[in-house]
Amino acid sequence: MSVNQLSWEAAVRHLFEDAYPYDATGPRRHEDWILDVLALMARAVPDPQGWTGLEDAAQHPDRHGHPTYPFAVHPPEYIAERLKDIDRGSAENLLLALTDDGCTLSNLARFPESREELRAMARTILARYGDEARYLTNVSKQGSPSGTLDFALKGFGYSPLSTYMEDCGLVVVTEVGMFWNFSD
């Protein structure tokens, strides 16, 4: 599936405009992609294709003097320990769960589109990164097989990377894409 700027930006905007998102992509410049994640968290790199993501915290007063806000400043090892690999199907579901607080697919009830139409938007977002992308998250669903997130299971856990009570996200590595939602 190929994707263009217009369809990618429309999918990002539609799915995440009612969340408190940080959705951005940066270049992959390092063998250790965690360094690229840190650069993206610090807003130190532009989108390599010039595409527009979403960021509600861009104008937040707490951001003054703290370029990583709402992400906390952490060393690479801290980030690496908290991000776990997941498969592409789980990444699609996670994108849909990040559309609102609570990191659950019940968030989809607020959309007029069908689940399949929303899933197609998630596939559009992931298509930018190609078929060989690696998917990682700070979210866990207890009882899920390794490398998956089973959203049919109740409850979730996560390893926060921000100053918020709850932050859940997805990192996609070919370029480095981040899709995050924050809530208190």
C-alpha cells in the first residue's frame, strides 16, 4: 500500500484530533534508533518528508524552557527498557486505542465511521513506514502473547515516559514515527 502526504495527514488529523496527541516523524540517523526517538521527543529534527503531524502541547506554557515537554528527560537506556516490540496488527489496534484517553478500542464508538474504515486509516498511517518497519510500545496488556497487544483483555499497563499520569504510545522505526496520547 502506498501512501501520499494528503491521505496520511488526513488520517492522523481525523483519528487523533480529539486526543492530547504527539504525533510526529523524524529521520533515522543513528544505528541506535533510541537516539532518534530522543531527538524527536526534543523536537530537534523535522519530518524528513515535510509532512505535518499533531501536537497539542506545542503552545503549552510548561513547554517554555523544556523542549521535550510533556515527555520527561530520560537517558537512552531508560527509554529502551520501556519500549517493547509488537506486531503490525497490534500496532494498528494501538493507533486506534490512542484516539482518546484510556488506551482502549471502546474509544472508537465516538467516530461515525465503521471499525473497518477506521482500521483503514490506521493502515494508511503505518503504510508510510513500509512493510519492514519495527513497532514498539510502552503499553502492555496482561495475558497477551509476547509481541502482541490483545485489546479484548481487560486493563493495561504502561511505562510512562512523560510528566502525565498516563501516557501511551507507539514508535515505528524505519524513519522514526511517534504516536502518543497523554492524560491525567
